[in-house]
Amino acid sequence: MGESGVGKTCITHYFYEGKPLYDSLATIGLDFHYKCLNIKHNLIKVRLWDTAGQEVFMTMHPAYYFEANALLKGVNAVLIVFSLALPNLTSFDNNLYDKWENMEEKEKKEIEEKIRNDAFNKVRALYKQYTQISDVKEKIVYLIGNKVDDEKHRVIQKEDAIMLAEELNMEYYETSAFTGENIKTIF
């Protein structure tokens, strides 16, 4: 789960294909993936739901979850993903990437704070939405900060993300769907 452009589909692709997805289209509604893993001599079938992040689809998520209540009972883990770097160009100021390096530190800090607050509020809302329909005490819920490889445009610091994870009683990981950092670990 996560907003559009944070890398949910790219994380999923890296997990299943073992390589980055360079040209990703926005997920429409919900996408399912399956993969069999051999863990400690046990064959495990992983079924992954890749949810749409666009706000127009956000209101559909509860419907999917309620419709799939029987499937939810079999859900063992939820990943709530946000971007550590500047938002993708389609959802933010298209010139921000170009201006970022020459921007004054004060202005950068203001933008970083706004992006962090927006991202964290969306994470809290997704967590609340999920907890209203599922017993999280019996689930593993991870907070995933994706795009750790983009240090040049990083706007959310690890310490802040760890505090959010602690607030929501979640484990926190930083990943890169480009380099594969921690992708295997989170799954």
C-alpha cells in the first residue's frame, strides 16, 4: 500500500524478476502476483497484492478489502510504502528536480518538511484504513521507505521514518527498487 509513484510496482517487480523495472505504468485498481519460494525446505506460495496509489482509486481499497475478507484472513504481512526522495514529477513541481541543487537550504528544508508531513500523514491514513478492516495484532506490518538510492534528492531522513514506524508499532526498512537493496529482506 502507498501513494502513487512511491515504487510499489517496482518493488514487486524486483522481487519477482530480480531486476529493476525501468518503465512502469500506474497500477489500475489492484494487481496480483504469485511466486513460490523454498524457505528452510518448505515450499511457500507468496501471493502479493499491488494496490493502486492514485487518489481516485484510494476510495476503492476498502471495497476490495471487504469483498476479499476471506482472503484477508490469509494475509500475513502488509507493506506500507512511501518515497524517501522528491515525489515523482507527475505529482509535484516538474521543475523541482532541476532547481533542487541550486536551491537555498532554508527553502529546501521547508519543502522537505512539507513532503515529509504529507507522506507521513498518508502513511497514517493507510495504516488506519487497514487497521479498521483487519486485526493487525496478528499481522506483520512493515513501513518501507523506498528510493534509498536517490541520495541526491532524498528529503525524508531515516531517523524521522524510524520515529513514525515506532509511533505505528511497525518495523522499518529502507529499500531501492532500482538497486534491489533490502527487497529480498522485506519479503
